Amino acid sequence: MSHSTVGPPFDQFMATADAVAQARPEVDLELAREVFLEAATLLHNGLALDGLDEHDTNAVVAGLCIDLVAEDPGAAVRARAQTTLEAPGDLHDPEGASAAYLISAGILQL
């Protein structure tokens, strides 16, 4: 997967890299893009989101985009996995989404 081949839903990662670099002057844009591209590649290859429908996949990727820039990404992802079960909002498969967060944390070694 390269910058130019990142498609939905993983293109959200590239947008997050751009936003983080713009909001935080100390963050190098190319390095941020490289890190998020690696995350997208690992999650894609690791099939972390397999089994989720398009709606839930987009929701999980959006949550990961927020959590991966948190002070403690691992804790943030694990907390989101638990919250997803307790307050699923409009998710179609809260259990699957929660599992996808935990699988993602494992794949990304958070």
C-alpha cells in the first residue's frame, strides 16, 4: 500500500496525518504520513476490520484516527473498545467493532 493506493476507509488515516501535522508544528508531515500509512497497511493486511459492514468499518477507522494521536494510544483504543460495547450508538455490530478495536491494538502493538 502506498500513499496513492490508500483507499476508503484507510484514506481517513492519511487525512489524520495531514491534520496532525498542520495542528502540531513540531510534527513532520512526511513522517506522520509514513506512520499512518504503516498503520493502514498493517490493519489492512492483518484483516483487522474483516467482517464489519462499511458503516461500522468507517466508524472504527474514525475512532482509531482519534485514538492513535492520543497521549496513550493503547489505552485510548482499549477504552474505546469497552465504550463501544456499553454505548454502541448507531453501530450495526457493536461486538464486532469492539473486537476490531482490540485486534487493531494487537496488530499495532499498542
